[in-house]
Amino acid sequence: MVGDNIETGVYSKQKALQMASNLDLDLVEISGKAIPPVCKILEYKKFLYEQKKRDKAMKSKTTKVVIKEIRFGPQTDEHDYLFKKKHAEKFLKDGAKLKAFVFFKGRSIIFKEQGQILLLRLAQDLEEFGKVEQLPKLDGKRMIMFINPKKN
């Protein structure tokens, strides 16, 4: 048993409960799998409050992954490409993951190579802002590529 204002040691269950009741505190099992089990004398409500506070702090430190999409056609003009590339740079600088895809309508699926070339060109142009997670892959009528932002 461990705790404030008590001597750390091995006690029987009854003795530990009596010590906790004498201090008007609770006996809480910290590690039940240890041999012997580790218990602590403390105020249980305060313990729960501090645990919630720790969990909330840990949750706030985790980053939420935002995925931004950019859609191209297989025969996208140069001006449209540059305009969308500028947006892709902004997304990656902001720390969002980028999903770039070429959408093939109807018979335009015969231009698969053009779509792949377009996505590889985008990956090359955005090399300083992000790292390619997945190379262009045809998925139904879409050719998809993912780019992760680079850490600063």
C-alpha cells in the first residue's frame, strides 16, 4: 500500500480499509495485476477529477487529421492546374492531408496515362511542402493520390 501520511508496506485488506477509514479517505486499487496488488489511500472524487483532467489534456495534444480534396479532370488546362496547385500548397502549409484525384467521366477513362502524369507532376511540384503517402492508384472512375504535409 502507498499513500500520503501512511507508511508504505504490505498490509492485510482489513487493516488497509481500517487505515483508510481512520483518515476519512478511500482505499483505491492502483494495480490489481501486481503481486501483491498495489492500493493507495486517497480521496476518490479528487482522483477521478484529476484523471479526467489528465485525459482531457492528452486528448487536446493529439492532432486531428484534416483531409482536403483537390479534383482534376484528365485534360485539365495549365491555368486551372496552377490555380489548384496553389490551393494544394496552402492546404499542406496549414498541416492538412491532401487527397488529389482525377475524375474520369464517361469515355475519358481512356486517358488514364494523362491522369497519372498530372498527379505525378503535382507530387513533384509539391515536393517541398509534402511527402507522397500513396502513389496514383486507379479506383473505379477515380485515380487517387495522397500527400502528407511535411513537419516543420
